[in-house]
Amino acid sequence: MDSTLITAIVSMITGVAAWFVGRRKQKNDFIADLQASINMLADYNHKLLAENLELRKEIVELKVQFYAYEQKKEQKKGKK
């Protein structure tokens, strides 16, 4: 009977330990998945910011060209 009781206690302890280890691994996997999502979103955000900067540069260049065109147009009007 003692060996049966010891076996039952050891099995119970092993089961509880396995549950704790599995639960911790599950939490760690969840945290790792969240971190991967954060990293992916941060990379995407970085790409969007770079694209935004390029588009802003293009807008400035187009405005400069537009104002230069407007000045030429005004100069031609003044000569007539």
C-alpha cells in the first residue's frame, strides 16, 4: 500500500509540474508571438515613414517647379 500511495503522490506531483511547465511555455509562446507582431508592425511603420518622407520631398520639388513656372508666366505677362 505504501508503494501505491507513493506512486500516486509522485504521479500527482509530476502531473502538476507538467501542467505548470506547459502553462508557462504557453505564456512564453504567447509573449513571443506578441513580440513578433510588434516587430513586424514596427518594421512596417518604419517603411511607411520612409515612404511618407519621400512623398513629402516629391511634393516640395513639385511646388518649387510650380512656383518657378508661375514666375516665368508672370514675367512673360509683364513683357507684353
